[in-house]
Amino acid sequence: MSVPRARWMVMLLLLVGLMAGCSATSENLVIQGISNARDAFEAEPKTDNEEIGQTALYLPNGYIIEEPQDDFNGLITKDGNSFSLSINPNEKAISTLFYDLQKVNPKQQWLVDEKFRQNGRFGFVTVTEIAEDKLELVVGAGGVKITTISTENDLPINMDWMMKTVRSIELDE
């Protein structure tokens, strides 16, 4: 094998190795995010520290509920990122309404489609790709959901706090 050909072969092998490493990292981020969401769903709800309308909820430090808002919808922000909160007070903790609405288009491709059930409650996490390195993340529990545009790197932390927040909102079980 000639020297230039060997050099190209080495470069090709390095590139393939790099690409394999990236996909493993991506997969690990998604797996960690789903694990975080499941743990948050199954844990006792966090103590309320904020309100939207008449509804008490938990928000981690640094997250802000923007004005205006109403009793059932709000915009949460942190560091230039926006998160849309929706509450349907007519739905119970077992409700699959928000999940079912996600699934209306049978042709939609899902990077993540996880459902959780525990003690008469339903929760879910869905992720779809909307652009390069832009993912739509929806986290829900019963009649509450939060939607955001996330990067892959932010999936684990977003799935965690978003599930803690939706779980903190009390719905009839």
C-alpha cells in the first residue's frame, strides 16, 4: 500500500471512529434523559415554590414565569431558552390527552417516545428533530405538559426538571 493511500485509510478510520463516538454520546444523552424523566415521574412531587394563576408548581432556581400568563398557560424562561407550560384542569392524572395529541400524525418520526405509568398516573416524554441540532421536547404528566426546543446536550437536564415541574402540579388522581 502506498504512503498516500495508507494516510487516507488512517484518516478514514479516524473519521469513522469519531462518528461512532458521537452517536454513542448522543444515545447516552437520550438514555440519561429518559432515566432522569422516569426517576422524576416516579418520585414524590417536588414542593411548590411558584404559582401560575391559581396553580402552584415547582420551578428550579433561575427559571422565571414570564408575564402575561393565564390560569392554564405560561411561558417559563432561563438563559434565553423558552418553555411553554400548558395545564388542562379538566384532565386527571391518568389522562393521555396530551400524549394522544402528539400522536395524531402517524407519519411523524420520533427520536424518543417514552410512556410512564405508576399509581394511577400517566406521564410521557417525546422528542422530534425539527432542524439540525434542534429538537422539540415535550414532557407531560396527566393534564400538564411543557414543550421546548432543546439541543441534544440539554436533553438530560431538561427532561429532569420539566418532569419534576409537571409532576408538582396537583391533578385529581
